[in-house]
Amino acid sequence: MELGLDGKACIVTGATRGIGLATATLLRAEGAQVLLVSRDADEVERVAAEIGGEAIAADVTRPQDAERIVAACLHRFGAVDVLVNNAGTSFVRPLEELSDEDWQAQWELNVMGPMRLMRATAPLMAKAGWGRIVNVCSSSGKRPSLTNVAYSVTKSAQLSLSRHYADSYVADGVLVNAVAPGPVTSPLWLEEGGLADQVAAARGITRDEALAAQQAKVPLGRFAQAEEIAAVIVFLCSQRASTVAGSAWSADGGTVPSFI
């Protein structure tokens, strides 16, 4: 299927691993120009060289970096056609142990960072008469998890923010959508000290038991691969998704029993 992404100028945040890396790689395979965004300057340069994209070291939680990211995309590609807000992380912490700093950090990462980038890019896309924005949210935003309440609450807010931007810009040809993955075989879950290890420590079980318990919650019977989530994201970035706006597509293996 021809997705119509050849030559499109794309920004992908959190682009050096997991879903972000898989998305940037697939966009490049479709012929898109991709600006990879990550806080790690050396890593983002390495990955960009590997897949044939451009790189910028930036932190989406810093207010000034949104305009810097957009300016870099305009300078290098001459346009901003696609934005994928993917940067994010989570950790295991009980509600009573979440500090004000934990709540604020999740708010900045999951709400204010994506909002600033949408605020900077959506008007440019509207002026051009075409654009795609995909916000990588979480199944936790649809069905709150007690593992990290701050993450769940801010992902719910991100889903709402995505819908508001969709309603505001759809008439201008800018289609804004969200994707809500469940657990993914990415470094967030599987690297040493990641969520699998954190859940195991919190529950007093082994890492393998923690992974098996999480997998058992997924009707599909397994974690998603990052490339599977990327395929959904890239479709929503494409010409083919020409009537999809304001959606919150679950990509969670059937975990959340919801029509929305």
C-alpha cells in the first residue's frame, strides 16, 4: 500500500529506542524525511546516521526546546508535515510515595511537552493545508493503572489534549490522533532496572513471574513488538488515513474493553 509519505518532513520525539525508533525507521522506509529528537546527543546522532535521518538533541520538557525543534525541522527540510509525540517514560511507585516532583515531571513530559510541540506545529500545517499529528499515549490513559498513578492521570490528560487539537484543526486539513499501546517489548519494560524488574521488586516475585503476570492481562497473549505499534502510528501519519481525526486507537492486544 502506498502511504503517500515520500518526502514528507517528520518530527519524532523519543526517537532513539522502542516505539520511537521503530516509527522513525518505518517513516524513513516510506521515503519520509525524519528529524529524530532525543535528550542524548551522541545516541540520537548515531541512530540518525544509521537510518538516514537528521538529529537534534532536545528535551521536550523544556519550554524553549519546542520552538528549537520546529525551527530545526524547517531549516533542514523546509516544512513540518508530521509530528509524532512519542517521548515518555514510566516507573513503578505506589500512590502514597509519589512526590509533587514526580507528578510535575509526568505532567511536563506527557502533557506540556506534547502541547508545546502541537502549538508550534499545528498552525504551520494548517497554513499549508495538510498535516498529521500522532500522540503516543497509553492504555493506562484509558484504564488507570495503580503501578504509577501519575503516569495514568497524565496519559488521560494527553488523550484529552489530543482530541481538543483534533477538533481545532481538522477543518484546516490537520488530522490529529492518538495511539494507546499496552505493554511493548521495548527497553522501558525489558532493560535492566526497567518496569519488569521494578514490578518484580515491588511484588516480591521474579522478573519472569512479573512478565508472565503482565502478559496474562493481554487477551492477545503477548506483549506487542515496537514495530507493530509503529505500523499503526505511520498509517495515521499517512495520506491513507484521510478521514481519521480525533481518534484514540487502542493497540493493546485487546487489554482495555472499550469502544473509544
